[in-house]
Amino acid sequence: LIFAVMRLTKPTLFTNIPVTCEERDLPGTLFNQLMKDDPSTVKGAETLMLGEMLTLPQNFGNIFLGETFSSYISVHNDSNQVVKDILVKADLQTSSQRLNLSASSAAVAELKPDCCIDDVIHHEVKEIGTHILVCAVSYTTQTGEKMYFRKFFKFQVLKPLDVKTKFYNAETDEVFLEAQIQNITTSPMFMEKVSLEPSMMYNVAELNTVDKAGESESTFGSRTYLQPMDTRQYLYCLKPKQEFAEKAGVIKGVTVIGKLDIVWKTNLGERGRLQTSQLQRMAPGYGDVRLSLETIPDTVNLEEPFDITCKITNCSSERTMDLVLEMCNTNSIHWCGVSGRQLGKLHPSSSLHLALTLLSSVQGLQSVSGLRLTDTFLKRTYEYDDIAQVCVVSSEVKQ
């Protein structure tokens, strides 16, 4: 028996290297005429290395993580005898496991001369590194002798994409994820889908489209090809679900955000898919008491009062606080109201909203600072500066 293995891949476009010269040179128009007569060139564009003909794969080629490895296996009876009980087995050995890829585990009763047993195997590659395709054949000759042989085919699985992530924790419990995806192969990729599957505590909004004339259009344009070594940045906003947003202590400790799902196509539609592991962020440390701004104007008039709304949250899971609010003026920001007032008891994981009034005596971009919260139970003071910024303009300029 003769054993043969061939990898099944899509064909490629044949390109011809143009060889030309000017008419005053020695060959004259000979090279140009040869290119025009060449069936592999495009008529009218013979010198542009374009091709319309397909060529079959000439070598094993590259295999990338996330693609489907397909192979054709054939066992041919090259003798003039009938062999019996032929069993063909194909295993794929990786660095961590051994997988059986054979479509059927049943033995073929007999194989006549010049006949063959064919099989096609498929496997979605999920590991990088060295892979070994182990093909084994066992059979029985006419004389009753049992025969057995194996063949090994080794290939490397490469990494197609380089994915880097960055997190930004906003004050409003929102998490912004920036994913940088780089094509590290040698051929262009068509990015079919890049999505974020959030964890159970978050809802996700994709920020990779712009609204034009009532229709959503990708920020990367209509042609979403990623050239070799090019990098594309995707942005997502994760908001905690309502039932978890009200529990400050729960959201504070959440580090698992979700996972990216990337689907691409190469060459003549060969599909690949990668899914990252669960993305982790550094959980923000709010301390015992968290102060955040709910509402604040963007622009205010000089020396005119304006209102803001603060949210104070007890991030402790076991301790009730008795809070006192103090307001300290700065060089530009002046608070309106009574400083040192009691806010009352704040139970664990609960919050309260506080409306405050202030004014600015200096124009420009000013920082809201000077709030102090004191827990009378522990005699501990929490200072809050640079809470937000407002743009202060003259009232005449605003009018």
C-alpha cells in the first residue's frame, strides 16, 4: 500500500513578473509582444503584475491559529493482490493533547489492486507551535500476514494577530476598552467581525461607527481590509447593568470584563476565528467613601452661582457612617451654603444625592475642589479635590 497526504487549501491568483524595454533598445517590441501574447496577463494592463488565472498550491503553506486545517488522505493499493481489513487512522499531536481526526473508525473489508481509500479530515487549529499529523495504516495480506506502518507530517501553527488591550475606568462606573489588533501575517485580511462579549454584569456599546445621514458607517470606511503589519484600534464602552450598578461594593471588585471575538477572511475567502481569554482589568480602589458628580454644567458665567449634584456612596460592606460635610474655598472656586452640616447616617453599600451651589471668581478652566467628608464614628476625614472642571467665561462673552 502507498500512503499519500495533501493539504487542501484555496488556490492563489497567478502573477507574472513583467519584463519590458523601450522600443529603441535592442529587443525592440519583442518583450512587449510576448507579454501581450501571454495568457496569464490582463489585456491592456500587461505591466501591472495583475493576474486572472488561478494556480494550485505548490507547497504546504502557512497555517495560522484560528483557521481550519483540512487535509486529503489517500491509501492506494499499488500491488496486484487483494488486501483485507484495512484500517486508516489519522491523529493530530499537539504540545498538550492528541486528537483523533479520522472520519470513521471501521475497517474496510478489502481493497482490490489499483483501488484506493480516500478520506478528508478537518480540524480548527486552537494552539500555536509544532503540530504532528500521525497517519497509521494496518492491513492483512492474502497470506494472512498482518502489516502496519506509520507516517509523520510536521507543521508549525503561527500567530495571525497581535492583540493588545487598554482599560480606562470612568468615574461613572463605565469602563472603556481599547483593543489594538495588528495583522502579523504576510497577506491582507478582511476583518469580518470584531465584537466584545461582555461579562454578566455589563452591557456593551461599540464606538466604532459614526452616524452619517441617519445611517451607521464604520470608522474604518467601507473597505475593512487590514494590510500586513497594520494596526487597527477598536473602542468599546461597558456600562454596569442596573441591578449591579446600585451595589457599589459589587461593581468595585469586578475585574472580569469579557472577551473579544475576532473573525477574518484571507486569500479567496478562507475563514479564521479567534476568541481571547477573559480580559481582566485592575479594579479601581474607591476607599470607604466614594464621591462622584452626577450633574455639572460645561460652561458657567463669571461670579454667578451654578449648581452641581454629587453622589456620595458608602463602599463599606459592614460599617454604617455618620458623615459631616465641610466646604473649603479655593483661590477661584467659592462654595455657597453652610459648611460643617450633618448629612446623617449612611448605611453600607448605600448612597445619597447632594445638591450644592458654588461660583467662580476667575475666568478660564477651573477645577472644582475643596470638599471634605468626616466620619464622626471613626473621626476620619476624606478629602476630595479636582473633582471636575468647568469653563468660566464673562457674562458678556456668553451673551
